Amino acid sequence: MLTDTAIKKAQPCAKAYRLTDGRGLHLLVQPNGSKLWQLRYRHGGKERTASLGQYPDISLRVARERRDAARTTVALGVDPVADKRAKQAASEASAVNHFEAVAHEWWQQWRGARSNHHAEAVMTRMKQDVFPAIGARPVSEIEASELVKMAKAVAARGALDLARRCLQVSGQVFRYAIAHGKAARNPAADIRPSDVLPSRKRENYARLDARELPGLLRKIEAYAGTPATRLAMKLMALTFVRTSELIGARWAEIDFDAARWNIPAERMKMKTPHIVPLSAQAVDVLRTLHTVTGHRELLFPGERSPRKPMSNNTILKALERMGYKGQMTGHGFRGIASTVLHEHGFDHSHIELQLAHAPRDEVSAAYNHATYLAQRTALMQWWGDYLDRATRGNVVQLRAAA
């Protein structure tokens, strides 16, 4: 049996030699003075040698513990050298198969059926919110708790929908990893967004699926009711403001030169001013409407009293007359716009600001109604063009964004 004193006194020779300890363990003393622990054992009828580490990094006590563990492994029918190599290979594979690398592989395959704009938006979303949290982690080692932490960090900014989408796209990456042998399970499948994310108070407004939008727009064009009602529906579709914001609009709020609709704070649900950039299509609708009600204060004066706005049921009743009772409301245009714009990759924060959903609390005390105005102007013009194409039946419906 070896002792620490004997090991320390062992001096190198011209040739390597062994100092035997027992039960197959020995210390190999090299000519250069290095001392390596080795274990001789038999597996499958053949003698093999396993390296257990270098002395003094591995003490005599630890070397004996490793010997005993290796002999137990042999007794169970497992070759410790082969087992070590397999674990090392798995470790190396984990280092290569970190989440970000696998996500890029998934994205390259997934993007083929999507528009470039939508695909790039999904990748941008991952780069901004998913990769910083779990991108460097081996995809096979990520736990559900890490996904929860990532989603909650996004939700803390007030971006609840975006947090849900981050969980969804992460789940798609894990499914890809499982299919390609890079992971054994999908931790995202263990999570329901409703279990970990706060709920936003929702109002249940009936609305059509985005795929039904072209038919609705064509029916609005052919609507046989009053011109003001038809134009109100067109303007609501183009601006996706709330019904109360639409029917209470005053001509003094419309800036034709700047192509902007400036809604004062007192008429907004959030009690902050709101800017609606007007697309070319919205300006055309307003100019046509001006020939009808331009001599009034209100864009949509009531039939009985021109000093009061039209009833908030006017648009709802018009939709019902067109065959959409229980299927669509004026507020439904907001939901359709949000869905389509998200599917086409527009920035979540820009959409939320244009919908006037941005939270007005201490976190967003610096909110300004002109925030991202250039981006929102481009968004609104894209939406106006989209509705033009939808009316003509020339839009391609995308699958829901991840």
C-alpha cells in the first residue's frame, strides 16, 4: 500500500515505472517527473487501463475513491473508459447544441414558408428577449423555470403578448431539437402562459377571423345605408381606433397637411393625447366625408341632433344588416389589425402604442404620445395598403406568428 510520503519521495528515472497501491491502482512515474494515477481492470475478457488523474492534483485518498467507483462500474458491466468517453462526447455536444445555435437551425428551416419581414421579426424577437436569457445554455439542459424567468422579464415591461410569443417560439425550437436528437424533452410544454403571466383584463368583443376581412371590406364598399355610416366603417377599419374615439371625432382634430389625427386626452380611454397617423387611404375617406359633414363640428353628427355624435350602436347595427350579427363589432377591427400586424412582423411596442394600449403608470411615466411616430406612420400606411389589397382579394394570409 502506498503512502503520501512514499509518493513524494518517488523520483523520476530514465524510464517510466509504477508504484502499486492495490486492487489495480498504481501511480505511473514519468521520466519528466509527472505522476499519473492509473487503474488496471478487465472488461469483456480484456485487460484495460483507465486514467484517474494526476498527482498531486488527485490525492492518494481521492485516487482510491475513484478506483473503487470505477471497479463498481466494471462490476455492473460498464467499461469506465468507454463511459467516460461517452459522457465527454455528450458534454461536447451540449456545448455545440446551445439554444441559440439550435434556434438558428430551426429558424432557417421554418422561415421558408414565411415572408422575409415576418421571419426577420421573429428572429429579432429572439435576439432581444430569448437569447440573452437562455441562448448560451445547452438546449438539452434548459429547465422550465428558466423559461418562466425569461417570460416574466418580458412581461415586466408590460409586453404580455410578446412574453407569450417568446414562450411559443421557444417551444418550437425545443420540438426541433427533439426531432433532431439534440434534446430529449420540451420544457416549454410544461408551462401554460396563464400559469406564469398576469392576465390582462379583456373585453369580449366579437370579431371575424383575419381571413374573413376581404369579404367584410367588400360589403362595406357596397353598403346601401347612409354615406356617413359607410365612411365611418371604412375609417374605423383604416385607423382601428375605439368606437367612442371615432364617433366623437371633431374636424378640428384632423390635420390634413400633416396627415394626422390628433385626439385630445379627454377623449382617450387612457386620458393621454393620441396621434393617429393617417394613411393616404384614410385621408381620401376623410376628404370624401368632409363633403358630407365638413360644415359641422363633428365628423359623424347624429341624425336627430347634429351637435351630438352618432350613436355608438350605429356601426354595430350596420354590421348586423350586412349579415355579421354576433360575429363582428366596431371594436373587432382593432383585434384584426393587431393580429395581422403582428403576423407580418411589426414591432409589438409600435402596435401597442398605436392601439393606445401602452400602460400609463410609474414605469412608463415618460410616455409621449409622439413616441415611435415615424415607425407608426409607416405601419399605418402599410395597413392602408393592406386593406386596399384585401378589398381586391390580393392578400396572402400568413400563419399565426410564433
